[in-house]
Amino acid sequence: MVGHVDYGERDRIVRLLCPDHGRISALARGARGSTRRFAGALDLGNRVEAMLRPGAGELWHLQEASLLRGVEGLRSDLGRLSLMAYACELCAALAREHHPEPRLFGLLDTALLLLDATSEPPAAAFRVGLEAKALTFAGLTPALDRCAVCAEALEGEALAFWGERGGACHARCAPGAPLVEPAWLRAIEEARRTPLRELIDRPLPAGPAWALAEMAEAMLGKGLRSRHLLASLETPPRPVTSPP
């Protein structure tokens, strides 16, 4: 389950990411009071088996849902919980509605398994690898070895990252875009190709921390709400200077 919103006094609209049907929104009548049909199943990040029937429009009806696997191990850890919420929102936003999305489903399923199994938030490469893979599986592979503007090789001059144009660029092609080092671009490409389980403890070279998230937001035409809390947790607190 990748999201929900309360509807009326007793109902809930839930968002599901399915391998065969992509992103689905469904009305769960009585979900806020039912202890039988939905007991314990309709929480963010849970893997569920759902019984659905088509509705009159885009909204399906969720008749029953049973819990296949929860993520209780991470719910008491704000860092991992925030990263879980971000992973759910990112993969769901990039998934198409009512269209098979097996790779995005598998990516999210793997990410949640790993987050639930770890004892602390993973290193930065884990999130960036998740973003790079999600964009790739959505058909939006970031340009990392050729300029997203002129398509020439990225070598021998200053480089930048321009998410709205699809990735890395020559600085001359993207005035005002954040500058990046070749080592950062190589690390992003390596994270894109490396299994998530191998990124849990891997650091990243210095670079724009949210470049791929901003690229996803530009492609989606909307912000990812969950990333603001996650960013505040990832950003080290600034030292406070007391007045003399």
C-alpha cells in the first residue's frame, strides 16, 4: 500500500501499487471502523492481498484486504519511516495507472524489505540508487554520460545537472544549473546499476543531494511531499553560536 486519505466519517481511499495493474486508487468503505475485512492491513508500506471490483469511474472498490507482510520493524525509527514514505510516494507517482508496472513494484518491495531489516537509516547511496532506478523503470533514465542538451560526451569541461532537461549537461549548456563533479556522476550511474542491498552502507561523493528527486518532480509536474521531512532529517543541524 502506497498511500491513503480519509473519506467521510468511516471510509478511506487507498492507493495501491500492483505489478499487473500499476497504480490503483480504491474506496474502502468502513475501513476506519472495520476490524474484520481490513484489520491491520491498510497501513503505508504493507504488502497486501486485495479483493477489488471496478467502480463507476477511475475509483475501484476495495472489498477485502489481508496482510501478507508488514514493516513493523521500522515504524519506531523516524529516519527509516520517512524513507519508507518517500519510497512509496516516489514509486507510486512514477507508476502509470491501470498499466503493468512489475519493475517499479519489485523495486519498492525490495526497498521496503531492506529498510525493515536494517537497524538504522541506510547511507545516501541507497536513496539515490532508489531514485535513479525508479526513474529508469519509469522510462526516464537520467543522462549521466552524455549531455542532456547537446548529446555530446561529458568530458574535458565543467559539468552541471539540469533535472528539467533530463540529467547531466555541460555547464555551458545549462547556465545556472548546479555544478557537479565527474566522480559524482560516476557514483550516481554506479548506484543506478547496483542492487539496493549493496548500497546500504555506501557513501556518495559530494554533489547536489536532491538532484534526482528534483528531476522526478520536474517530470511529474508536482512535488513529492514526503521528501521535505526526509531532507530535514538528512541535513546535519547547523551549529548555533551563542551571543557573547
